[in-house]
Amino acid sequence: MLRRLPKKVITKTVEETIEKILSNTQVKEGLEFIKLENERTVAEQMELTAIPAPTFQEEARGEVYKTRLLELGLADVSVDNSGNIFGVRRGTGNGPKLVVSAHLDTVFPEGTNVEPQRKDGKIFAPGIADDGRGLAVVLTLVRALDEANIQTKADIIFCATVGEEGLGDLRGVKALFQNRKDIDGFISIEPGNPERTTYLATGSHRYHVTFLGPGGHSFGDFGKPSAIHALGRAIAKISELKVPDNPKTTFTVGTINGGTSVNTIAQNANMLVDIRSTSQDELSKLEEQIIASIKQAAIEENKRWNTDSINVELELVGDRPAGSQAPDAVIVQTALAATKALGFEPILDNPSSTDSNVPISLGIPAVTLGGGGDFGGVHTLNEFFDPKEAYYGVQKIFLTVLGLAGVQEVSEPLLPKRQG
């Protein structure tokens, strides 16, 4: 359920700052440039999408992206040990540091045909929206600032991260915040329209669970415990767990595997379990219950056959932190005011799991914003992007960045510098 905008969530200071920025001639030039660049942005989006970048295999796309940042003249263009790509557009000095980011990786495995195809005004390709759009928008934002000759007070770190999807487990953005303690704000660009602003982080813990037993022939060795039966007991127990509606907390057994044949007592069986919540406390509470259910299932399968030969192994394969911030946090207000200034109805979007999870969990202001355009079929081979009026998303992010970063001789940064 989308959240209604609370009354007076946008303060007079924030609204007036965005209005002042919007009335500036150079900013108007930047907004117009973004509109005129719509097709170029889409072309770049297609070019980047055509370079395969499965999670953990982002190097080829990353190399091309590094070249693009160098061509744009950003300072300190570099690649960290995780594979994240950075470039800095320096501010006037003594301002905050703002990261504007999209992710390099896609959910699609090596060998997937990712070549974009145009059909009936839409562009079809796995990853064309998520996050081919975000990567192209980052580059267009840099060009718009340069074209309009806008000097911000904040340093803006333009970034492309690795490992955002699936079992990548946000490894790129985790490394970013482990290595740097000077970041004051963070914007993640994902598919989406200009109305929506995501400011809450859905956390998740994911486990690979393996039951191990002696195995045997279904008839000759009957009486030995089965790893599959133990797995079934665990799934049954998990399915009966009660979770709160608010904060939204969920669980699922996503995949199961095991056994050898129909006439075999299974020697091994495994499953992947996904646990999610917007509350770190509820996430941890549910995690404890699920682990207890899994261990109890092994005990009961052993007891059934008067043995202790069933064992269970749990491996944490995903750890995405949950987090929240107030709807009137300055970074949220700024994004909402930018939306309103462009003539759209601001919407506080549902919680999601993006690179913004990490800074939000650390108490660092962060939002996830849509790069514009219509889209569908995300994470499927039928993923598509409709570029019609997609520039509105870029304009909303452009105004948000300027509001947070401050514009020389126009406005002070709305984003405060963190203490310490």
C-alpha cells in the first residue's frame, strides 16, 4: 500500500529552496538539456544493457562505464577492490559529499541474450530497465551539470556498484560504506516514475539449508531417517509461523533439491529460505524462529527412527540490512519537493530492497529514485522499457541533487554534513 503524503511533510525552507533553484537560468538550461537528451540517454541505456553483466561478472560493463566517466572529465575516476566504479565532480569546497549511484549487475546468467530490440515504441531486453536505465541516467546527469555550467557546493560522487542483485547481497555498496566514512547522503537510481520516492529499506536474511543423512535403499534400508523427510518437517513448521502485518515481515522457502531416485532414502536435501522485514528487530526475531524450526525438524526425524544420524547445516548466503527514516527527513523532503515542482503528485513508495538499504541502516540519509519511463517484466526475459517522456525521471533526480548539493550563488546545500 502506497503511503499518503503527510501534511506539511515538505517544509517551507525545502520548498522555497527548490523553487529558487528551479527559477535559475542555468538550472532551466540543464532541465531543457535533459529533455532534449532523451534519445541519447536511451541510446546509451541500450549500449550498456547489451554488455552482459551477471552478478559477480560485471567487469566488462564496468570497464566501459569507467571509460564513460573518464570521457566526461570527472576527477579521481577509479575502481575499488569490489569492482565499483567512481568519479567525482568537485564542489566549491566545505560542502557535503553526495553519492549518486546505479548498479552494474543484472540477475541474468552468463549466455543470456541481452541485445536490445525495439518493437512498437518499446525496447525489449533483459536488464534494460533494471538497471540499464539507472546507469544511463547517471551519465546524463553529469552531462546536464556540465552543459548548464552549474557549480554545486557539495562534492558529487557518481558511482556504479556491483553485486546489487540476488546473492550479490549488496556487496558493492557494503564495501563503499566500509571503506568511506565521509559520505553524507546517497541516491540510488532504479526503474520507476518521477512521482515515487522510496525511503524505507526492506531487509532480508537468506539461508542455504542442507539436511544430511546416511541414505539407503527405500525397501532394504527402510528404517533409516531421510534427509528429504527432515526437510519436509522443517518446511511444514516454517509454513505455520505467524508474522506481523506491520511492520511487514515475510518468509518463503524459495527452492528445494535433494534425493537420488524414487526408490532411495535421501542422503541429502537442501533449500533456500528467504526472510524479510522492514524492521531489523522483527527480521532477527523471525530468523531465530526459523532456525529453531529447522533444528527441531532434524531432532524429530532422528527421534522417529531412534537415531542421531540426521544432521543439518545452515549457511547465511544473504544479509541485507533493514532500516527506516522519517518521511520528513531532509533527503526525502527534497525528493518530494522536486517531484512537486515538476508538476507531479509526490508519492511515498513502499519499502524495497536496493543499494539504499545499507546507508539507511547506518543512519545515513538515502533515497531510491526512479529514472523515468514506463517498464515491465523486470527480472524476466521479457523485460521492457518505454522511453516516452522518460526525461521527467532524470529531471526529478537532477533537481533533487541540486537541492541537496546546493548551487553556487543560488542556494545552500539542504543536505547537512555529518558530524565526526
